[in-house]
Amino acid sequence: MELRDKVIIVTGGGTGIGKATALKLAGAGAKVVINYSRSEKEAVEVINEITQLGGTAIAFRANVAIEKEVNDMVSQTVAQFGRVDGLVNNASITAQIAMVDLDSVTDEVWDSLFSVNVKGMFHCVKAVVPHMKLQQSGVIVNLGSVAGITGIGSSIPYAATKSAIHTMTRSLAIALAPYIRVNSVSPGAVDTRWWSGNEEKMYQLAGNLPLERISTPNDIAEAILFQLSQESITGQVFTIDNGQTL
């Protein structure tokens, strides 16, 4: 897909990987809808940065775990731009719980992580698909994690949600072909605010990386843009981890 003038929604687009993706999309000429739930200040800053560079972007507050808010976001996107060409399902939450601490993994933790990380992604997909089907084109990229491959992450529920995302990506790629492509990026350790104050744990989880570096948000954003633009890829989970899973 040629990115210029395409309308692309980035959930969790105010910070980290979402921010880096939104800026790169705008730089490629796309019209970007930056979704946020709590990071309004950061989302507005990204909008200002894009518009100052001559790009087009708007911000929209929606909790992806609430289907009505997602539907409103997509409806207003189409009302303003006339279409929706891409969705970057980046919004995600975690819980920092030691893998051996089963007692701290409550029903509330399970429900909150699955509501945002899995059901929230599905709400977004479900909302954009009718518009993509109507125009017979569209691309969806879901953000997974190596935690969904190795089972090791910030918590057991987090790893389980990311594994679910990888599987859901493949299921959706089959269900929505041939006009809509669906892929996933599975990052290893990434230097984002998630690890603020927990940098030691990040390096511990990452282990001895063959490339001896931690990914930046820009590294992951580049992989996302590749999946959006490469027409021959669907149902794939790209692992970007500096060799972490070798």
C-alpha cells in the first residue's frame, strides 16, 4: 500500500512505539488519527509536531476496551477523511508481576489486560473492517511481543495476551483476505516509558542479546511501516528482538 494520502489510525499513538509510528506515517504523507486514552498531553504534542512539519493528523480519545468509544472514533475518522485505509493496533497495558508470584495474578489483572490487549484490538478491527471491505482494501498491524513466543515477560497474563494476539492475527488474515491484510510485529525489549524505573528488569528479561542493543521505538515503527506497505505479506508475525529469541 502506498502510504501517501492514506488514512491510518494508530491506537496508543501519543507515546513510545505509537508516537514513533505516527511520526513516520506522517513523514510518508499519510493522514494520521492518533488515538489515546489517558495521554492527552502527549497526543496533542505529537499532533503539533506533525502539523508543524506540514502533515495532517488529529487526536481522538477512546478507551479501546469500550466498543462504543472505538466505534465513535472510527465513525468520526470516516466522517472527516472519507475513508480508513490502515489500523495500527498498538494500545496495550501490562502488569509488573514476577513470573513466580501466582497469588498476585488476580481476576482483575486477567480481565483488565485481556480487555485492552486482546478484546480492545478486536473492537478496533471490527470497527474498521466494514469500511475497508467497502473500498476493497485495507491493512491492519497488531502489536504483539516476544513474551507471546517465549512465555517470559512482565507478567504471565501479559504474555498470554500477546500470544493470543499472534494467533488472532493469523485468524483474521484468513478471515479478511483477499482485500484486507493483517500482520503483527513482535518486539523484544524496547526502550519505552513502560520500563521507567524498571530498566534493570528489562535488561534481565532481555538476557544476553546477540546484537548487544535494546530496540528503539523507531526500530519497531520501521517494521510496522514495512508491513503496511508490502502488498505480499499477510498473517505474519515479525519478531524484532536483536536476537533475543535465538
